[in-house]
Amino acid sequence: MKKNDGIIIGAILVLAVIIYFTQQWQNRVDENNKLYVEIYVNNELYDRSPLNIDKEVVIETDGGINVVKIENQSVVMKESNCPNKICMKTGHIHKPGSTIVCLPHQVYVQIVGDDNEGEDLDAISE
């Protein structure tokens, strides 16, 4: 392999990486403009907020306290005083259909689209 071949291959790889990350960033920006975080407590809607606005929601129930934090276009269970803390171990979510669940406190957090049309379709049936 000649020196020029290495330069050409390197340039193509750099260009491919730039294109990939540009598309990923654009998809995320477009997607987050129409996504919402829904928080349910005891199967009732407690809060609905846009995913692109930073916010902290404190949920006080008979079972305890949960703190849901929306920041950087993702959601995380920042604090919970439940015994096993599985909800906190879920980490950050940012895609539609992603969920965080705290069973002891009956708190359910999900990311949904602006409209619910076609939510029951998966990638194959679309």
C-alpha cells in the first residue's frame, strides 16, 4: 500500500464519521422537539412535560419520595427512597417508548411522541 492510499482511506473514514454524527445529532434534535415525558402515579397522569425543557419533578406518595429530573433531552430518576432503587439504576432514557418504573411507589415514567398515532406499530409492521 502506498502513502497516498493511506491518506485517501483516512480521509474517507473521517468523512464517514462526520456524516454519521451529523445525522445522529439532527435526528435527535428533530425527535426531541416533539417528545414528552409522562409521569404516572397510581396509574394516573401526574405530570406531562416537553423533553427539551430542563425540569425537576418531586413526587410525594404514601410510600415515599421520588425525584424525576429532565435535563439535556433525557430523563433520569434522580432520587428515590424505595428499598431496592431499581428505578435509579435504570439510568438516563431519551427514546420514545423508554420507561423508568418504581414499583414500591407505583411511579411510572415514559417518553412519548406528540401524537399517539402509530405507537402500536413496530419497525416490521410499519
